[in-house]
Amino acid sequence: MKLIQLTIFIIISIIFMEQTLWAQNNDWADLNRYREENLKISLPAPEENRVVFMGNSITQGWIEADPDFFMGKSYINRGISGQTTPQMLVRFRPDVVNLKPKVVVILAGTNDIAGNTGPSTLEMIEDNIASMVEIAKSNNIKVVLCSVLPANDFPWKPGLEPAQKIVDLNKWIKNYAEKNEIIYVDYFTPMADQRNGLKKEYSEDDVHPNLAGYKVMEPLVEKAIEKALRY
């Protein structure tokens, strides 16, 4: 009898492990990444100015490089390394809307240009960003749209020459923000070098900010958040 029970337990365990591995391998948008953390977050207090930062590795790395920036504030980091705008769009509801923030800060697009989830035109990126904005606004969430950071090359996909595409995408983001009365944050201008790449003092790999880079970004986004909260 004990042998039968042990066999059943082993079979159930194997099935559970296979299902877990299947979910991990097929969770394209990484919906499981913050699932448990999201469940632990209570509804915001009436006077709480909750802000969600939605993005990729540049957002994820922010809290890792400078955790003090998020400490003591109602800031929630929902960056996932390597993500593109279609992946962010899929997880926008569980990782942003359901957390009931007053403001969402969206920083996205560079991985689309790198082709992390396949070839992507600027129009495709723009459509996904616009969709995130529309979802946020329909849920009474103020939006802060950020320029994509400068990059002259991608270390993981060299030779794509992304600089001009980033300039063009940022031009669209700025115009879209103005037309839709959305706060726009220009990280690009103070962080770009003469090649429209990221200044050496702000990065170790020419793409991701170091602490000095985040120190440039922080007062800019703080000002934008304050402005969005007043709207």
C-alpha cells in the first residue's frame, strides 16, 4: 500500500514539474514573473500616489542599481529584462492596471528595435505604445511616456545601427504625447553623445545605465510624475 502511495506521489510530482516547465517555456509575456508579488499588494490608500514603472531591463535594472530611489515611495517596478512592447502590452493589465496606480511610467521600444521577439517596424512599436496608453487612460491612470535611451549598437545583436531608429521613434513618442496631452520625459538629450549613442560615463555596455546614468534620469521622471499627478 505504501509503495502504491509513493508511486502515485511520484507520478503527481512529475506531472506537476512538467506542467511548471511547460508554463515557464510557454509564458511568452512572462506573466508569472510578478504574479505572486502582485497578489501581495493591497489596494492603494485614498491619498496614496502609487506609480508603476513599466519597462524592460533598463527599468528592471533601475531598482537594482539604485534601490534607494524606490525606497519610502509608492513606486512599483515592473521591468523585465529583454522585453518588447508586445510582451508589455500582454502583461499591462496584471502588472499595471490591477495594481490601481495613479500614474504609469512607460519606457519601452529599444528591444523591439533589436528584434528580441522578431522583426519589428517603428509603426508596430508605436501601435503597442499607443495601446498601452489607451488602456491606462480608460482606467483613469495618468501616463508618463519616456524617450528611448540612446544606443549606437546592441552588444547582443551588433551591427543593427539602431541610433537613427531610436531618434525617429522618440520623435513619434514626443509628438504622440503632445497630441494626447501626456507627460513626456526626454532622457535621450542629456544622455546622448555625438554619435547618438549613450555617453560612456552613463553606461558600462553602451545600452544599460549605470548608477550615474540613473541619477540623470531620476529627477527628470520625478518632475514628470509630479506634473502628471497635478493633471
